[in-house]
Amino acid sequence: DARVTQTPRHKVTEMGQEVTMRCQPILGHNTVFWYRQTMMQGLELLAYFRNRAPLDDSGMPKDRFSAEMPDATLATLKIQPSEPRDSAVYFCASGLLAPANTGELFFGEGSRLTVL
Amino acid sequence: LAKTTQPISMDSYEGQEVNITCSHNNIATNDYITWYQQFPSQGPRFIIQGYKTKVTNEVASLFIPADRKSSTLSLPRVSLSDTAVYYCLVDLYNQGGKLIFGQGTELSVKP
């Protein structure tokens, strides 16, 4: 059963520390999204990639966040330095953009980040 | 990107049919309408997608009027396990756009 895998599932860190979240998209999918979810803001789109190329990262705080896809099987989201306001659940999702495709996105279980 | 408006919350009872309506007055010609479901502590899950008229699958039905300025997700005979947040999205994803989630509708199903 193909699924999106995210690590770590939970992370507690102190302010100022670097945090790296990883995502393994479903094999064969050509689009990867990073979302952040908080009670106050809901689901926010941070960045997305197509065929490993970044298409839009306007939702990310550029000074501290960075997103990359070093290869087709790995997407990373890095926060450096982390701040308490970054505490949230971070979701990765992948999909296959292709003619006649429904455009369904498959979400991982999320990485819950707590910055003290 | 088209903005969507949905009720913040809805209550229902087991066995009832639930209809959640979403308004998207500025929907573009190429936009599709997609609904996702999210349970606590899980990522959203695709329910159904449509462009016009009616679409039905094993989980739900989606009704889209001719002007496409709104859509209604219909859940037949809900159970307690249908308690979740339901998101309506309109997007150009099928054409290469990005998926923006709104506030969603928190559905609470009671015994």
C-alpha cells in the first residue's frame, strides 16, 4: 500500500536549533507539497515542487525556512534557527499531475514540531 | 485562485444525510472542485472531485450547479466515524496549479 512517509513524527527542540523534516513521496509521483497546520492559521501551503523543481515557496519565511528535493525519493524542509512560533504539524503530500488524472494528493501523517 | 466559503461547523446525527455547501463565486473556467476530509492527528484525505453536474463514488456525492459558483458535498447516512473537518477547494491543480486549503467545515456526528 503506497503512502507518503514523513520523519520524524514528533520533534521537540529548543529555540535556535536547526530542525530538518523529511518526506518520502509515493514512488512515481511528480508533485510534492509542504503544508503547515496550526489551530490559528489552519493548513498553510509553504512550498511545492514539480519534477523536483521548486514552483512556489511564497508561503515560507525565507530567512529561516528552506525546502529542497535532492532526489525524487526525498523532500526536505529545514528550519534554521527555529522559533516557538514554528510549533505546528508539518504535512508533506505528493501527487501525480498527468492528463486525465484526478489530481488527488496523498498526505503523510505529519511531523509534529514543538519549539520551546 | 478562487476563494471558497463554507460553514465553520455542522452537527448531525448518525444515519442522517449531511450536505455541506461551499461557495466559490470566482471559480475560473479551468478550475476543478475537490473535497478533502481530515481526521484529528491525520493528514487530509481526498474524497471526491468534480467539474460540473454530479459525481458519485463509494463515499460521497458532489453536486455542482450549472453556474459552478457553489458545490454541495453529500454524505449519505453518516456515522460517528464521519466526524471530521471537510475542506472544499477549487484549483487549477489538474493544469498545474497549487492547492490552497480554506478553513473547512467541522462536522460533528452525534449518536
